[in-house]
Amino acid sequence: MPGISSAQQVRIALGERSYPIFIGTGLLDDPAAFEAAAAGNDALIVTNETVGPLYAERLARVLARRHRKVRQLALPDGERHKDWASLNLIFDTLLGHGADRKTVLYALGGGVVGDMTGFAAACYMRGVPFVQVPTTLLAQVDSSVGGKTAINHPLGKNMIGAFYQPLAVVCDLDALRTLPAREVSAGLAEVIKYGPIFDMAFLGWIEAHIDALRACEPAALARAVQRSCEIKAEVVGQDERESGLRAILNFGHTFGHAIEAGLGYGAWLHGEGVGAGMVMAAHLSRDLGLVDDAFVQRLAALIHRAGLPTRGPVIDAADNAGRYLQLMRVDKKAEGGEIRFVVIDGPGRAAVRAAPDALVRQVIDRCCAK
């Protein structure tokens, strides 16, 4: 069985907090993939009710070779459960079993599980070690990498959290075989974003391989995950806490987060919001005179081919643009009530800019379903 010896490795360079990302097949069954965590301590696998039955026992068997006691916790599945109540289930389990500062948390699941487990690890006893074991495409190419952890608030997505790096990220590509087509498409949104903001050659590769990616062909997935992680590693290594460059990774997310909050978390998948959000951000970039119409159409066509929405929903029949603006003012990039957008400052380059409300209203009116 392939394992760590054949895995690709990308390294996040953060000094003493540097860590590896392993990308390959058969990693869930390979003890060597989990050697970053000290042996002999207790472990808690945090998963959800969907992923747990598929992979938790396999991971537990491997971890039992390294840890004194391995426990499991299955959280409710879905973005709507990324909240205080689910977070407290993790704390209840840790406290109930007398977990100490050397207890290792393993986040086995998608972005919701990874974000909540990382946030719990950052908070419990002011910090315990954790390992990301992402099982969705979106988590493997984005949310598991870089140390962002959070829960949602009804007024804003990911507004309560911490920067807290894992010991390692273990991306077993075999786990992607069980993903529904909708989840694959949602993950492709985060793959696609790396092209226009950083690497146009990668965007061309995605265009050429989009059908293979949607079909979960192993070679295509391996390349997509590896290159996405390489780009994110380079950005995070320069700007861990999003004081500048790292903000470009939020291309499409300001609009996308407004969609998720406005519809209610879980109505659209995160990647679906980002897909429509990237189209809206591309339109805004064009209206600011930064890209041409051909670029906008190229990006929108690829997002459509990925199986993602290219038009935003109407979230308020009375004043749709006004509701979007209200929600976007809660975005983490907003400063003094001024919304700041990630825009394409020429193909392969991104910048964070403010834009007049009137212009943003025009983009929303043009890009939302009627």
C-alpha cells in the first residue's frame, strides 16, 4: 500500500512552528504520517457524524500504536453547527476525561471540523497540540493549512477564532473518493482561486484538467492539492497573521461570506459562496479598471465548468445590495466600517482595495439572480 515514503511533502516555514503537509494515498493507515505528535500521550479524534463511520476507526487503530489512550468525538455535521455549542462538546470531552496539556487533538473531517478542533486546541489549557487530517478537497487545499481556526457567529463567518498552527497536515487523497459531487465542486472553488491571485499557469492547468478534477482522477487531484498547498505555504510563510499579503487568499470570500450568512449557514456550501463571490469580485476588478472583460468571462466560464454557481442569490428582496453591504461590513478585512475587497490587479496578481458603495451595489445588482 502506498504511504509516507511515496507522499509529496510541502513545508510551512514558520521558524520553530514550521510543519509538514503530507499529500498521498494510504496515509490514514501509515503510522509514519503521524510522527509529528509525541508518542505516549492521550489523543482525541474529533470528527463528525458523516466522516466518523468512514475513517475514525482506521485512524484510531494507527494512533493506538503511538498514544496511550485514543478517544473519539463525533460532532453534528454541517456549517450550521460551527458554533459555541459544538465547540463546547470538545471541551466537555477533554475536561470529562481529564485531558492535560500533552493531549493531542486530531481533526478528522472537512473545514468545519478542522476549524473547530484547531480553535479548541488553541484554547484548551491555553494551547494543546493538534494535527489536521482533512478529508474534503476544500480542507486539503485551503482550510487545514495555515493555522486559521474559528467558529461562526450569526452576524459573521469565522469572526471568533485564533491563529494556531498544527503539528502537521496529513492529506490522504483516498478520502476524496467518498465525496459527493457537490463537495468536490465546492473544493474546486478554493483550487481555482489560486490561479488569478498568484499563478496564471496553474489556472491554465486547471482549465485543461477540470473534467478530470471533477471526476476525482488521482493524478489530477494530487497535482491540484500539491500546487494549492505550495502557493498557500509561500503566502503564509511571508504573512502568517494576515497583516498584508495573506489577505489575497480571501479572493471571492467577502462576497461569499455574505452569501453564507445571508442565506443561513449551510444553505450554500462555502465553496459555492466563494465561486459566485469570485465572479462578483472579478466584475468589481473590471469596473475598477484592473482587468478586462475577457478575463472576467474566462474566470466565470471555469467556475461554471467546475459545477459552481456564477450568480449570487437574492438574500433580501427589498434591498438585496443593501443587505450584502451590511453583512460585508462585518468582514475581517473591513476597517473603520469601510469594506475592503480582494481584487485582481492584473492576471496573477491580487490586491486589497476599497470601493465606493455605489459601485459595489452595481456589481451586486448585475451579478445576482433575479
